[in-house]
Amino acid sequence: MVTDLAGSTRLGRMNNVLVVDDEPNVVAVVQEMLSSENYNIITAYSLAEAKSIIRRQNINLVLTDLLLGDGSGIDVLQEAHQFHPDSQVILMTGRPTIQNAVEVIKRGAYDYLVKPFALETVKMTLGRAAEKIRLEQENIKLRELMSFYQISEAMGSIIELDQLLNLILKTAIKEYESDVAAIFYTDEEIGLYLKSSIGLGDDEFYRMLTDHCYEISLQSISSSSALVINDPDIDFTWWERSIKSTMCQPFQAKGKILGTLVVVRTQNTHPFSHGQLAGLSLLSSKAATAVENSNLYEDLKKTYIATVEALANAVEARDSYTRGHTERVYLLACAIAEELEWSKKQLGDLKIGALLHDIGKIGVPDSILNKPGPLTPEEAEIMKNHPTTGAKMVESIEFLRPALPYILYHHERHDGTGYPLGLAGESIPLPGRLLAVGDTMDAITSDRPYRKGRALELAVEEIMRNSGTQFNPVVADACLSAYNKGKLNFLFP
Ligand SMILES: [Fe+2]
């Protein structure tokens, strides 16, 4: 059974009331009695007809005779509760017994009316049942709002998309008492694919379940509507697990569908209700915001990196002997940082830092920068200003700030005789300790106008010989380790 979201949005304004009786006169009287009320009346004259209606459309209230020509009102009640768990059912009978009354209430009926009944009695009973539905839905909404508030809070502090999607999936599992939650993405080139999920294993049952979620996502996207499926076409049971109920909500941004959020019950036997679709819609809109923010952030990051590369190129363009220096320093430092097990975030900062580390050379005159021979003491002093000049250039630019420790500290030495601050040992920030090794490695192996570049092996020997004086021993050891693993060979292709 597939029902669209329209059924549940109507709920707030007008309840769908199914009246079932095998006596057409009774149906006509009830219809007449309720004609002035704010109900959408649907009629059925048999159990079979009632079942068919219940499976096809959203029903909020049911008023059914206990004895029908082809079955019992209790069958109507069970069918209504299976397909619309938040519906309320009222039984009617002309032959009341205590046993009947107890039986129907035990089965979950809202109330029990004895025929013939007064107009006011029917109106009041239906009114109370409608109020109960409204209050239950308010409760669901409140609970959902709490979860959404928590997600909104988290979205302010978490930037990683995978972490956010995981939080949304966890909330979907908890909030909808589901066993599986999945997010599918749709892409113009590769189509629909599973992006993230919780509760999906890798045995045959889960493969079938993944296909099921995929098919429902396709349906949901092609109809641009939310779906509740309480009787899937496939009947598959695997170690007492089967698909009991599924809800799927597409999510979109700027009018374009980005994907779907699907929740499935495989062990929880209660079907999802239409009242829950609105909540799932809010939750999936959080997924849309997360994806949108992440895309914007990635675009911004690409722009930043392009800007940084342009700045780095501006420096290199002036210094004819060091072409490609910054890129090699980055790759060298990166290989050493991986030995030191740096995080993804640290490696990202390293890229900006390594590319910009000599940006301050923009302030060094061409005559000094491109001098073929050794520098005079005065010229060397001017050259030594480049870390401070570079730091001043980037300190006020927020997105370049991670580069600051690389720019400022890459000429500090472990023994405290470096520049510009003369820091020693652990007081040199980690980026400075790392880049000092990467920078020197590249300087030794590169050709200069007055000498040829030396072999990689000799450069590593030089680093180890100066470990503990010029270089931090931990970083020097990591360099040796990267070399021994062959990770620095790209310098000599
Ligand atoms: Fe430098």
C-alpha cells in the first residue's frame, strides 16, 4: 500500500471517517448525522469493501458495525490498526453483550456504541476520538522537536558531513523505533546510490533489504512524495527477520531532489503511521541542509586552495631557481607527517602552510632573491625577514591562519639558534619542526646555480647528522622512516 503525504497534511484540518455497516439505512443515517460536522465521510457496506478502502487511503476514524455480512467489525479494527496505527475505531452493535464490549475494548477499540444511538452520542464519541488523535500527534511532534533541536545544535558545531548524516540516521532509528535507517543520494551521472546507513548488515536478508530501500527511494523520487509501505510486495523472512514497515522521504534543496531518507522496521512489528511522515520530512530537511552546507564548504575550500596556490606561484615566479619548490616541500612534509600519524585536519592545514611558507619572500628584492652566489651578512639579514613578513601578510586573513605557524617557524632550529625568534626544542610549534625538515630536504636535493642537487640518500644522512641540533629528533626519525619505506622516492622519478 502506498499513500502520499497529502493524506497526513489533511489530518490537521479534516479527519477521514470510514463508516461500515451492511445495512445501507444505518450508513445513510450516520452520514446524515455527521453531515454538518467537519469530517470527510467514506462509506463501506462489507468487510471486503472496508479492507480495500483502508488499504488504499488514509483513514483516521472508523465507525463499524460489529456484525457484518462477510465478517466481523473486529477484522475492520485490526485492518485499520495495521495500516493506520494512529487511527481510532468505534464499534456499533444492536445486540450488546458484556462479553462483546470487553472483547472489543481489549482489542484496542476506542469505544462501543449500542444501536439505536442518539445523534449527540455519535458526535461526542467521534469528537473525543478525534481529540485523542490530535493529542497523540502533538506528543509525537514535541518529542520530534526535541530531537530536531539537538540536531540543529549539532549542525552548528560539526562540519564533517559523514558525522552529521550519522547523527541524522541515529535520530531516525531512535525517534521512529526503526531497525534500519539509510540515506540515498541521487547523482546526474551515476544515479541513485546508498550514501550512509545504520543497521544494514551484509547477509542475504540485508542485500534484499537494501534493494527494497533502493526501489522505494526511486518511487519516492519519481513521484516527489513521501511513502509509507506497510505491506511490501516481497515476502522474505530470514532468521525471523522480515520487512514489516517502511517510510521514505525525499529531500531537496533549491528545488532539486538530492536524495532520500528511508527507515525500516524489521523486528519492531508496529507499522509506521502517517502522522510520522511530517516528522520524517523535517528530519530529511536537516539532511538536505547538511549536504548543501557541505557542498558549499567544499566549494569554498577549493577556492581557498586555488587562491593559496596563486599566491605561492607569485613568489615562485620571481625566484627562478626554486620553481616547484613549494609543491615538493609540501609532498615531502606530507610523507613525514603521515609517519607521525597526523590527522586529516592537520594534513589539510599542512597543505596551505607548506604552499605559503615562503610567501614573505615577496618583500625580498630581486637582487637578493636571485643572487647566484652567497649573500652578504646585510643581504642575509634582509632574507631572514621573510618569515615575519609572511606572517604579517596572512595573520588577518581567517582562512589562511592555519598557515601562520608554518610561515613563522620554518627557520627555527632545535638548538635555539634559528630565526626569527630563536625558539628551541618543544617550544617550536609542531608545524615549524616538520617544515624545517621538509624545506631542508628539498633544498639539498634541488639544483642551485652554484651546485648540483644531491642524492636523496645524502639528504636523509644530512638530516640525521643534524638531528638534535638543527632538527627535532622525532621529526628527523620520521623522515628516515618515510625514506626507508620508499615514500620519498617521488623526488627522483
Ligand atoms: Fe623560508
